[in-house]
Amino acid sequence: MQNKFDIKNFLLDLLFPRFCFGCHQEGSYLCEDCRAILEISQYQYCLCYKPIRVIRGGKCSTCASKKLNGIYSAVSYRNKLVQALIKNFKYEPFVKELAKPLAQLMTDHFQLLDTMPDFSGFALVAIPLEKKKMRKRGFNQAEEIAKELSLFLNLPLLKNVLIKTKETVSQTELSEFNRLENIKGVFQCPNPEIVQDKKILLIDDVYTTGATMNEAARILKEAGAKQVWGVTVARG
């Protein structure tokens, strides 16, 4: 006998069928064929996209002053299919269900690395969304991805850790310098005891210049976090 969850999904699929954003085949938002042709990164990167394995000591002089310890990103945002998935996720029509296939790209990335990272003792924190955007979208895209990764990695997702206190212009419209100025001082950590002495995986959808993640990492480290590693689906 089907449970209520299965019946609900069946009715949703019947009334609102899903089509792949790549090939438009019915059945899912990212079919297995289109997922298979995406180029998933096999490397961990420093903050300026040099594979860590080619950097002596695992630290690049360009990003040594940044607050993030490093970045994990699954795919390039230059890929048109990746762009379509993320844009339909975080902009209208706000397809919340895209969180799962996007998180799967991240889990594919972890599994393709030479050695699966040891995340024991880590916790997940999502980049927060300002209240106005949250009301319009109905969900925080970074938190939805974080929920899926929390299940895969069997790690806790910490809530009420970071809040965004100011509205900002979309980072996509700004130069690198203006991104840094735009995001400066917009995050707060109202409950620092939650991250005290913890190792954090900081989750977002896209890493471009790193301005947002580095600012969030700065606040987390000032609150007492030991390490902060960025985790994004795509890199700009």
C-alpha cells in the first residue's frame, strides 16, 4: 500500500509534470543523460581557482589573506545548463525542487576527488537571505541545498547562526571592488556560542569573486569558528 508521501508525489507529477532543463525530456528537472555530460570538477580549489594539489603547502599567496580556508565547487557557471538550473531555482519561477539535483552535483564532486574529504566534526551553515527576498522567493536557496548536503554528509545544519542585516544590490550587477563594498558589514552572528570552536562548511549556490563568502567567513571566525570552508554548486 502506497504511503501518503508517495501518493502526493504521484499526484504532483501527474498535474505538474517535470521536464529536464537540458533536453526537455519529461520525468525530472535534470535527467541522468544531461547530468552525465556535465563536467564535474575532480579537484579542490584555493580561492582563486587553482587546484590545491598543484600549490605548494596547499596555500596560494593570492588568497592567503582570505578568511575562507578553501572552496569546493562542483561545476562551472559558464555551462548553459548549469546557468538554467540555478536561475530557475533562485529567480522566477523559483523551482524549489531543484535543490536536490543541484546538491547531487556537489555530492558527485566530493566522490570524484582523489580522496573523499574527511568532514567529521564539521557542521553546515547556509549563507542567509535578506527578509525582502525571502518573502518574495519563499525559501533560501542556499539553505535548501544545505538541507540536502546535510543528509548526504550526515552532518548537522546549524540554524540562526548568520543573519543578513541590510538589503544589498545584487552582486551580479557589480564589479569585484564594488562587490566587496556592497557586502561589507551585512552579516551578523547573533548566537556565537553555536559556532564556537567548530569547523564549518559554508553553503551557497555560486562562488564568483568570493566577496559574500569571505565576508560571512570573517564573521564566523570572529564568532569563534576554527575553520570555514566554502561549498558551492558552481564557480563563476
